[in-house]
Amino acid sequence: MSTARTALETEEHQALRAAVAALGKRYGRDYMTTVIREGKHTDELWAEAAKLGYLGVNLPEEYGGGGGGMAELSIVLEELGAAGSPLLMMIVSPAICGTVIARFGTEEQKRAWLPGLADGSLTMAFGITEPDAGSNSHRITTTARRDGDDWVLTGRKVFVSGVDIADATLIVGRTEDARSGKLKPCLFIVPREAPGFGRNQIDMELHAPEKQFELVLDDVRLPADALVGDEDAGLLQLFAGLNPERIMTAAFGIGMGRFALGRAVEYARTRQVWKDPIGAHQAIAHPLATAHIDLELSRLMMQKAARLYDEGDDIGAGEAANMAKYAAGEACVKAVDQAVHTLGGNGLTREYGLASLITASRVARIAPVSREMILNYVSHQSLGLPKSY
């Protein structure tokens, strides 16, 4: 299928789509499956995307970025995904961590991290989920206490992507408010080799270059400047990173759905069992058309969320980003399922590269927040219904 175009995008955005699509085409699904099969990482694609300025397109120009926003970064991830070679760490490193540091970091933190995040020479993981907390950020038990001028972190995290290749992990912990005694969220930059910072790879059925890890923080001692932003504004800073995460997860899902749909459409055009290609039959054509419509609608909501976020409307962006993530997750799963079904037995072969997406597509429904929690959010925040949790 051709590169997506929309009337809501500027000529610059459309040019960015075309350029990233061309890069993705040079790598494609075969590159990704080879990397996964050989247990490697997407170093070559990451480096070329960085060299072309795509990884840091959302980061400030004065720190080596492109000066754009989530609108531009989501285009990059969507188009790479549509080519079959998405870079999952884009969601984490430039989108979450880069955004948080750019908005709330000290000048020293910005100079230390943003140029490297922009040119791809540095990567940062993000750790928020805990074994017993799940989507409830208020139950996070990873705590940070002061010890002189230092911070000491203790706790556990799970399902943290790419810790083995990241130079540091942005950890969500909780500190005690001296006035109220209550715990409040705060963000800390933890270097990969910090003493007491242990990691164990989680054995996943999901096949991806980026591995998932459980982290153990055993009295990890950090200097005072490891704290990102204001100690009293942790919740604001946290959600400043979570909204980009949802927008980029939507881009991830839309790109994957487009790739699967493209494979199915090409197959339906050429596969001939009786007189005509199977795509001539409505039983094949209509479900594919429905999948295309759902993906297009998801992109519109993603674009709305990105625009609101880039304009500084965090509240409006929060609602739209959740809706975009929900819509894209549903559209992605349905597109992959219909693509596999269209190909029949061929849809389960390695040759066509769709079977592995059956598992991968579920990620857009589950992470970083489940569709049920998004429905809770919309029913409570958007519709004003009583809170159920």
C-alpha cells in the first residue's frame, strides 16, 4: 500500500512521511525478522534513522533535535512500522524520556542527554510498571529516600523494554512529602551500571529485537542531580511522559496494521483460486476495507492528540491520547487478524511475515495501559460517570 497521506498534514509532514517510508522500504520486514532470528538489535536502522535526524525530530533544536513535536515523531514510527520494521525504543527513548528531560530537566541534564538521544548515540529506558501495581501508579512501592545529598532507591520494576541496550533508565519512584508524610511520584535517571541496579530478562513469547526485563533496585545510590525536575511536581512530569507514550503506541499499532493490511491486499489482488482474484469477492474485500477505515480513523485521533500535546494542552491531549491508543490497538489487532485470515495457510508461514504479528499486535491493546483502563478513564473523565476503581 502507498504511503499514507492526509489533508490534515502540512507539505513538510507529507515529505517526512515519504522520506521515512523510503528508509523503511530499504530495510523492511525481512531485515526485522533476520535481526530477531539472530538475536541481534536493530543497530543499523537505528543509526541510519538517527543520522537522517528522525530519532530526535521532536527534541529542541538547541540540543541537537529537529525542533518538532509528537506530530513529527509519530509519523516516523508509523511509517517505519508500515514498512515492517518499527523501532519500539522510539516510544521510550526520544518520546518519553526525551520529552520529560526537555520539559523538566535541568540545563545540565538537557546538555548531558538530549544531544545523544537526538543523534541515537544514547538511549534511555523507562521503568514504571511494578509486579503488584500494574496500572495503579498510586501503588508504586519503589521508594527514594534522601541520604545526605544523595538519593537511595529501593524497589522492583517489570516489563521494562531495552534495559540491556539503554545507557540509563528513567525510573518512576516515590518520595515522602515532608509536609504531609504522603508518598508522591518522582523521576530518577539511573545509569545502567549503577551498583545495586540489577536486571533479569523476562522469557517472552513475543518475538522482538527489544527484550523485556525485571529490574531490582537494591539501595541504588544516586547523586542529587539524578532527580529530574521539581520534586514537588512529579505527577505533572510523569503524565508529560505518558501522553507521548500513548500517542507513539498508537503510531506503532497503526504502522503494524498498515503493514499487515498491505500484505493482505497485495495477496488478494493476485491470488486466484477460481476465475477471479480472491479480492474480487466481497467476503474478502469488505473486511479489508473495514480494516483500512478503522486504521484511518485511528490516525485522525492520533493526529489530534499529537497536535493538542504539541500545543501544550496536556489535559486535552490526555483524553485524545488515550482514545487514540485504544482505537489504534483495536484497529491493529483486527487488521492483523484479517490479513492472516485472507492469506489462509500462507498467513501462518514465515515467508509472508504475518504470523508473528498475531502476538505482537496484542501489545497495542495491552501496553502501556490496557483498553479496559482506557474505558475507565473515558467513562469517568469524559462522560462524568461514577468512578469504579
